[in-house]
Amino acid sequence: MEKKFIIGVLATAAIVIIMCFFYNRALNYEEEVVIEKKVDSLIAVLNSKISETSNIALSLSLALSKNPHIVQCLLRGNDSTCLSHIPDFELIMEKHTVFKNMIIHLHAKDHSSFICLNHYKTRAEIDSAFIRNSLKKAKETKEPVQGIEIGQYGIFKRVVVPVFEQDNYIGAIEIIVFPEEYTEFFKNIDIDLYILMKNSYLPTASGAKYMEKLMLKNYTITNRETNGLSFLNDIEFSGTGYLKHDDKYIAYTPIIDINGDEVGYYVLSWIKS
């Protein structure tokens, strides 16, 4: 009798342990499903935001390429012609916050810098082969050129639209989108966005001064002044995915430049609720 009782207790205990094991497995699986759905959703939102901003920059570039003041500005090659109309452009852009993170740059028909319509208002040094090649391609194809590029001052989204007058190439409109546009968007929904550039590109981005605290072993944080990823110092990301650290979740997806090269990663971080 006592032996049967002991066997019964042991059998019950074994069943309870097995049930607890599968229950925990179920909970973990459910948590993974929830996290994977959130990661997919956040990556989709990120891609949508980047696409939306790119479309705004492209639409603005196309509109400016048809603007008679811009056309005359490039035809005459006179800075003062453009400067007289800058207040009008600034007034329009001030009404839309998206424009505060953009630079609108005019290039002459010889591909040299002509003038910036906002922010600097003067000629600017052309800092990379990307923009020179993009201007040449836009002129030859008569089509817009856009993509991610690592230039002298870091990672940017660039849009280049050629300007023609009676089928004669007279210059181009270039719009640079700063990453703060995406950073601020995610901050407003309690998500930290980190834009990581591979350290192998630091020589290319020689004009950007990144603080040592923003350096990881393989990447440099380019869009923030604080490093919330120091616990990932040795990480080497691959593809799109996520990981968990203490009470934080991290989602990541690669940054592909205009040449199709992987130049870094977008990293989204949030605290487990």
C-alpha cells in the first residue's frame, strides 16, 4: 500500500513537472510570437517612414525642377537671383516640420555646387564621388537618382533630380535628408532608433566627429549623442532580427546603400512593458 502511494506521488509529481514544462514552453512561444509581430510591425513602420520621407523629398525636388525661379536662377548662374527668392522657399518649408531635417542644394550644369536654398544659403563643397556620379547619371538618364550614401559627413538619404530647359540640361536639385527625421519620429512613440555605421566606413566619413562613447567594436552610432547599446559592443548583426537584454528588446535591419552594399544597421530599442 505504502509502495503504491509513493509511486502515485511520484507519478503525480512527474505529471506536474511535465505540465509545468510545457506550460512554460507555451508561455515562451506566446511571448516570442508577440515579440516577432511587434518587430515585424516596427520594421514595417521604419521602412514606411523612410519611404514616405523619400517620396516627399522626391516630390519637392521634381516641383522645384519645374519652378521658373529655379530655372532662371540656373540659366543666369546668378546667386543673387536665387537669394531674392529664398525667403519665399523658407516660408513654405517652415510650415512643414519634415523640411527642417532636409537641405535643398542646387548644382550648376557643370555639376559644381551653386547654392543651398535653406540652412546655409551658400555654395557647398561636393563631398563625395556619390553626388558627382549621381549628377552625371541624372543628366544622362534624365531621371531622378536616389539612395543611401555614406559621404564625408556620415550616412544620408540623397535625392537628385535633373533640371532641363527646352531639353537642355542646366543643373540639378539635390535634397539631403538627415537621420534626425526618423529619430524624432520614433522618439515620439517611445522607441529609440539608433543608426549604426560599420566602422570600416569611418575613413570615408572623415568629416564627421563621433564621440568615443558612441563607438562599438564593429559599429559607430551616427544619429545620437548617447549610447544605449554599449551592452552590444561585440555584436555582429546579420539580416533582420531581434534580441533581448534584461528588460530591453532590440530589433535590427540592415542599411543598404545606393550601390547595394550593406553599410550599417537600423536598430530599434524599447523597454519591455
